[in-house]
Amino acid sequence: MTPLTYWLAFHCALVALLGVEYVLHRLFPNPRRKAIYATVLWVAAALGMAALLVRPYHALGAQQFLAGYALEESLSIDNLFVFLLLFRMFAIPAERQPKVLYWGVAGAVVLRGAFVAGGLGLLNRFHWISYLFAALILAAAIRLLKPESTDASADHTPRWIKWLSSLQPISTDQSRFFTRESAAPGQPIRLMATVLFLALVAVELTDVVFALDSIPAVLSITRQPFLAYTSNIMAVMGLRSLYVLLADALSRLRFLHFGLAAVLAFAALKMLLADWIDISPLISLAVIAVMLGVTITTSLLSPDKDHHQELSS
């Protein structure tokens, strides 16, 4: 069982890293430059943590952490596609998007911790749950083979947003989550949610949906609670800076969903065959790297100009 001090030390380190990231945010006004530094910070922190895990969890534990981190980081790229479309749908300006992602990631830390605990509890209590998780992962892989439309126009506004707007007027203010204003001329001023808050809710709901796929996938790599949780959280923490770096490049990675589908299918296969075949974390890490490397390279070497223009419009 992992000592309580490990959990406390990890979360203290997270707070310290967030403090360093905040300093970077203040020192470098250029969004792309500070995103590069922040990405390097979180990747270096993940590698440093893997090195620290060698002593208490041995080389195998460190490898499991890295494989889980790589798996979650790769699946997070799919989140970025959806975040890009959500921000376009809500017409959130680029300078406000990091604010939404900051609080979205904060909520994801809590939600994913609960998902990891719940998933491990089910796996330890019911062995057959592993087959259910494998089926969920395979379903997610199949879903990725048929990506949804990238049209983020008003005609595709989710029903829950229309329903919420009909119940409670929403302010068009994009500088804060809540504001005080009149819903209509002549009506009293009251506290209202803004479009920025709706974007935050949409990001949180999206992360819940993705967690249903990614958490079982990470549990196919390791069943150790501390390793599963920390690898997941370290990947999620770098999402904001990764989004800023990749926002312009996402539209060119038109084959990436095939690589992500292959990664999920591999995770499902690993979970299904766990009782008979032990696939080491190093092999898992290599498989993930090759699958993503091939699809990313193929996408960059053969860009789809029409698709790029559609996303850039």
C-alpha cells in the first residue's frame, strides 16, 4: 500500500509546479513561448517523477508510470480536437481560452481521481469488469475510426445548451464566468452565467466522457492506484500548454484518429489477454510511440488542404 506521505508529496509538488507555471505566465507575454516552456516543464516533471519512482516501485513501476503517462497524453490529443471545436462554437477568443482550460483541468484532477478509485475498486472486487472495460475501450476505438463532423456552427449547438439558455438567460460576457446585468431592457440587474461559464461546463462534461475511455485504458497498464492516478494527472496537467502549441497544427493531423484508435485497441487487447499474456510496460510504451509516430508523420507528409481550409474557416 502506498504511504500517505507519497500522496501528500505528489499534490504538494503539483501546487509547486502550478506556481512555476504561473511565474512563466507572468514572465513571458507571448502565448506560444510560455506554452513551450510550460510543456517542457510538465514533461520534465513527469520524467523526473518516473526517476523518483524507481526506488519505491523499482524499474517496473517507473515503466508502468511512463507507459500510463504516454497513453493518457496521446489520448488527450483527442480532447484537444474537441476543445478546439467547443471554443469555436462558443466564439471564445484565444486570450480567454487558457482561463477556461485552467479551471477545466482543476476539475479534471478531482473527477479523474474518483474514476481511478472507482475503476480499481470494481476491478479488485469483480474480475469480469476487466472484460467490460475492454469492451468500452474497443467501442471508443471504433468510434474514433468515424470522427464526428468538425463543423462547429450554431446549427450544431448541443441540446443541453439550448435547454439551459431557455431556462436561464445567458450573458454574452466573455471576460468572466458570472456577471451582473439585466436580461432585457427594463428588467432588474441580476447575477447571470456567461458564455465563458457554459464553455467551462462543456469542457468538464467532455472530460468526463473521455475519462470513461482513458481511465480503463490506463488501468490496462497498471493496477497500482498511485501509479495509475499520478500518470493520469501528470498528463492532464499539461493539456493547457499543449493546446496552445497544437491548436494550429490539429487541423493538419487528419490521420491521427487512426493512431488513437489503434492505441485504444491495443489497450483493450492487453486487458483481455492479461490472464494469459503479460505485455511489459516497455513494449506498451514502444507500441504507443510507433502507432502515434506513424500516423502523425503520415498526416504531416500528406496534408489534406480541403480539410485544413474547412477547420481554418
